[in-house]
Amino acid sequence: MQRAGSMMSHLGSRLQALPSALRRSLSCVQVGYRVLGCAASLGGWGRERAGFWGLGGTEPGRPQDELRRTPLYDFHLGHGGKMVAFAGWSLPVQYRDSHIDSHLHTRRHCSLFDVSHMLQTKIFGRDRVKLMESLVVGDIAELKPNQGTLSLFTNEAGGILDDLIVTNTSEGNLYVVSNAGCWEKDLTLMQNKVRELQNVGSDVSLEVMDNALLALQGPTAAQVLQAGVADDLRKLPFMTSAVMDVFGVSGCRVTRCGYTGEDGVEISVPAVEAVRLATALLENPEVKLAGLAARDSLRLEAGLCLYGNDIDEHTTPVEGSLSWTLGKRRRAAMDFPGASVIVPQLKSKVQRRRVGLMCEGAPVRAHNPILSTEGTVIGAVTSGCPSPCLKKNVAMGYVPYEYSRPGTPLLVEVRRKQQMAMVSKMPFVPTNYYILK
């Protein structure tokens, strides 16, 4: 912590050289750093706050008995899981295999992740789409049965409150998965809107699910899962979903998605059956358990955001390079929170933008300053780690618009030493989502 304090003191002295918009975002990163007590970026889905090796949100020193436990807690311990505090939960950062081995196994075979800490909810009623579209930027009304989309909760200032996946199920409800680190905030947001709509006669209600959530990720994930389901997984493309029996466990919702850039599924399973299903999946030698460390480096290689690090309430979708989440109809109607701020940004040059960076020298971590080649601080890294696949250092961060073009040379400062970096297209490693042609 002494090193952390000296680093942030040094970074604070550099803040005054930044434009006000960048200074604001970097100040927020500083606050997050002090609260979380670490500088690395080892996140979780997508979607979550983390802090070890990179877990921007682990909570060092917090007693394990104060933490929430998933239905697989004892299962993790029995398989050598090294448990850490993450967003109020006790979760495995890795198992007996090293972080690098787990990462590469996921890219070459498949791995099983416990993501049961994520908030799972169902929205019911005739006005369920109306409710969701009053909170998010996406076109939920256009979703076909059992089709899902990544969307964003936004505030009236255009900031991102959280990222989430919304699925229009054929059972007549919306199935929503959002981040554990935003559990209370997201739930309060949705519950308040439910009450508001109910008070004016709308037909809508919300249910919090207590299911476990397992993510099977990697190029052989579908092959492994197909052995345990009757449904033809070739007919289940990326971002679609179906309820099916999985290795004898009934009532599972299987969604073709994930947070690694690989093909894979997330399986929402009744909590009492979670261990049984995980055990069945692990009987296939293709499958190994993986933890938060591999989850973070995999998502970073895939160019996926970690909420609280790469996007937050002070970041708009356009600044975060997430304009594609804005539904075309929603843009035209300008009827989502923050539309008056966000939509005009689509046709203008925003002050700053999230970019990928390929970096030389020592590994780059969250909060490292980004500089122009003249040595002026212009931004900050939000996530960074050595890429196990590329054997190079990769990172994400925010820079002024004029520095955001791929191929632009920059500098990053690591331990007060400047080293070369270059703006890079993302993903760093090609994604392998299963999309029907």
C-alpha cells in the first residue's frame, strides 16, 4: 500500500496537465484505486469490478466469512480453488493450474467458470419492454423470441450505469443478467421503475432469480455440451437462448454468449443442481476449471470492457466505443436516458475515446498515465496485462479523439519510466463467436 500511495501521489501531480474532461475521468479512477486498494486489473464479465493481477475489484483483507458464497463454494475448495473477495463474493481467482495455463486451455479447449455472483432477474407483464426501454439504450422491442442483446443502463447525463444482457424469452418474460458489482444499484433502478409504472396502471413485475450461472467457454464448448442435451446446438447461434435439460438437469437456460471472445454458453441452472451439473461437465477431459484471473486476461484480449474500470457513470457509450449498442430506432426517437447528450456525440468528435494499446517494456496496468510522444499526459490506462496468446503487453485506456486512430504512436508511464505504445484495433485476439451464415 505504501507503493500504491506514492504512485497515486505522483499521478495526482500529473493530473493538472490534463484537459478537464480527462482530469475528471482520471480522478474517478484514483478514487476507485483507493477504495479497492489495488492497481492491477483482473476483472470478471463484462462486465464486473475486480483487483489482483488485474482484478480491479477484489477486496484485500476482507474476512471470507463476511462474503457471499455461490452454490459452488465448497466445490471450488475441493478442486483447489484459491478464493478471493470479489464484489462482495468469495470466488476462485485460479485453481491448481497457473493463470496462464488456464487462459491458454480456454483458447484451445474449453473452461468452466462460476459466474453465479451475477444478478439474474426476470421482467414480466405486457409492459416489460416498455420498462426495459425506459432504462437502456438498446432496441428491446425488435428482439425475436429467445434472442438477446448487450445493452447499457444510462443516466440523464449520458453516463453508463452498467452493462447487461437482455434476452426476450419465448416464455413471455425478459431475462436480464447484470454485474455483481452493481447488484444493489441495478436492482434498485429496476425496482423503482417497476413501481413507477405500476402506479400509472402498467402491467409489469420483477423477479430476482436465485439460480447459479455457469459459463462454459472455448472452441470445444459446444461439442462438450452437445453430449448432454437433446437440442441441436448448431441451431443456437451467438446471443440466442433456449431452455433445455442439460446432463439430466431440467430447467436450464442455455445462452450462446460469454466474456472470453470464444464460442461458449452461459447456463442458468437451479442452485441445488449446480454442483451436479459442474461435476458432469468436468467428466469430459476437454473441460478444466478456470477462475477470475483467466477470465480477465481473456476478456481483455477480446477487447471487452470491465465495468468500473473501462466504463462507468462518467463515460458515455460513444466515448467508450460502444455506439453499436444504441438501437437505430432509439437513436431516432431519442427516448432513452441521456439521449440528449449521447445522440449528438454520434456526429461529432468526442473529447476522449476508449482505445486499445499494444505496449513495449514492462506490463501496463490500470491507472498508468498515457502520454503523447512529446511527453504530455493525455490520458490513463483503464485495463492492462501481458497477453498470454500474443506474448505482448495489451491495454485499454482513454485518449483525446485526435490520438485515437489505430497506428498512432504514444507513450505509457510505468514506474515513472516511459515506454512506447501504439493505438491498436480491438479485439487484440480474433473472436470466435458462433454466428450462422
